[in-house]
Amino acid sequence: MNLHFEIKKGSREGTLVFLHGNSSSCKVFNDTFASSIDHTLIRLDFPGHGGSPRDPQTYDIHSLRSIVIDFIKEKAHEPFLLIGNSLGGHLAIEILPELPDCKGLVIFGTPPLKKPINAEEAFLPCEALNTYFKADYSEEELDTTMAVATYGPNGRELLRDDFIQTDPTFRSAFYHGAMVEGHLLDETAIVASDPRPVYVIQGVQDPTVNVNYIRGLKGITKIFEINKCGHYASLEEPYQFNSILKKISSEVFKP
């Protein structure tokens, strides 16, 4: 599949690979790509999102894992760090065992899940965000969803446009396979058993993630909290987000 992607070359050793969330796009990392981070940066749009083709046969978690693994192996030509938001964070965890050149993970908006799926433990109840799992929605529902997902107005217009541009069948198809049928892997087992570092960036006002649950998991290296920030730290508080990435990169890519 010819995915839409962007590569920004840097002079420092190590690559950062960015994975966006459900009904989002690689644009959530616009501010990071415009920043002074001097590693090579790679971002892509998942099938049915942003500028990538729509193909309902690729909307299940098995296909997404395979597609993203193949993409990274083709595009990342040096040790890399995976940065994933929401769905992108879950994917980053699930593909980690297949990527020996990956030096670690940075996840945000992503509580690692157990088997059977423990959504009620890992997530906070937030009815307004159920729109992310529905093919059909009203304008009023979408406006409410955007207002709840973010702490303030930063990024809401971009997120709204991305949501509308996403193939609506992705939401219902992915949710049914991943959550209802339980096709996700045991992400907590991967995080606990893999020796590579797993960093969490947590928006203090994220309405979905139970950070106390994450604090109790084995294998979490460090949690960075950003106040006055919801589910999309890279958009809502880009300066703090990028500063954290610089700190993590300096630790992961030590000379």
C-alpha cells in the first residue's frame, strides 16, 4: 500500500518515527516537524486516514500491524524511537517485538491493555468520545467530541478536519475487531517483558486515560505529565511535548 508519509532529515544520529491516532493524521505532529529537533523524523498516515488510500480490508489490527512494520523496515535506516498517540501508541507497543532496531517507545493517550481487553480499568468513562468508534455522527456530536478531547482550543480545527477526512468505516470496523472481538495483543505483557524503555507523556486533563492504572504497570520507564493538556499533547502543548522528546532522545541515542 502506498501510504502518505513525510521524512525530514536531521544531522544527529537516530530517527523518530511518529504514529497518529484513530481518525487523526500525521498532521498532529506538525509542530514537532517544524521544531529544532535535529534527528531524522518520519511520519505517516494510516490506511483510511489523511492522504493515504482508503481500503477497508486493511482496517483490522492485524493488517495495521503488518503495514506499519513493513513501512518502518523500509523507511527507517538507523536505530529509531517510536512515538505513538492513542491508537498509534497501541500499535507501537504491539509491533515492538518485531522491530529489533527500535530503541524504545514514547506513548501518549495510550494505556497499555491486557487480555482479555480491560477497557474499563485502563480508560476513564467518557461517553462524548464514543464518536471515535462510530461511522455515523452528527455535527453536534463532533463538536462536543473535539471540545472534550482537548483541554483548550489548540488544534481543535485540525483534529476536526482530520476526523471528517477519515474513512468513517474505519472507526466501526477497527473498534469491532480490536475491542469487541479482542484482537489486540496483551500490551501489558509486552511492556513488562521487553527491556527497552517505555516513556509516557500524559496530558493531566486527558479525559480517557487512567494514569493511575499506568502507574501500576511493570515496564514503564517514566511518566511525564503536562498540565492544561488533554489527549493530544503534540498539538495542545507542543513546546513542552518537544522539550520532552529532546530529553528522551538524548537518553536513548547516547553516543
